Amino acid sequence: MARLASGETAALGELYMRHAQPVLRFLTRTLRDTATAEDLCQDVFLTLPDAARRYTHQGQLRSWILGISAKKAQGWRRRQWVRTRILGTLGLGSESSTAPMPEHGQRDAMEAAFDQLPHELREVLVLQVGEGLSGAQIAEVLGISHGATRVRLHRARQKLAELLEAAGVTSGDER
């Protein structure tokens, strides 16, 4: 870790060879998704050069790296929960968080539509639906006016509805 902290990139390869299997095994068992576990495993090791400067635990390297892995897995699960909640709520046109989830094919189309939203529209939806913030709170978080927040929320819902319609996903709420 000291070599990595000093900028010696070859040390990262050595760390990967020693610790990638336990990290991958942990992530695969935790997430139950091999492809995601592989992606997060790579991400864990890509964060090590910056994290190496903060490493102070002598002799506990494996547990420290597994701790980073656990945090990456928690972040991924949180993002998935937010996405599921947003897609389940907005994609079906229901305002309740207990809305039934769509069939697998529709859900894929909904995720693709959500991913196509511009960042500023996605973020207001995540803050409102995923985090449960009010319009005024969203305005404060983003540093914009309450009116701008309302406009972005309206545009986000409208754009998402257009994208879903283009994908052939129908809303449970025909207005």
C-alpha cells in the first residue's frame, strides 16, 4: 500500500492478483449478480490508488479492501432501490410507492427511458421520488429557485412519458 500511495502503479496489479478473488467472491455472494459484482470489483481496485493515502491499518489490508467493497455494494443497492422506486412510481403513472412493478420487458424499457433523461431532469426525479424531498427542499439542494424545480419536475415527467410511449410502455394512468 505504501508503494501504491507513493504512485507506483505496478503495486496495484499485485494487490489485484492477491485480493481480487476474495473481493469478487464477496460481491457476487452479496449482490447475487455476477456481472455487477465484476464491475464493482474493478471499481474497488480503481479507487485504491486514491484510498492508499488514507490506509493506516497495518496487517489488515484484506479486511480494509473488503470494507471498500461493502461500501461499493451498498451504493449500488441504493442506486438500484432509487431506480426501482422511480420507475415503479413514475413509469406506471401512479403516485404511490406501492405501485406494482411492470413485467420484465417493460421494466427494461422503463430503465432505458430513465437512462435517456438528461442529468438535470433525472436528478430532480431522484430527489423527489427516491429521496422524498419537497419542491422547496430540492430547490435548496440544487441551488435553484422553487419555480425552476417545478418546471424541471414537469419536464422530467413529460419527457419520461414521451420516452415510455415511444418504447411502447403504457402507463396505468391514462389522463
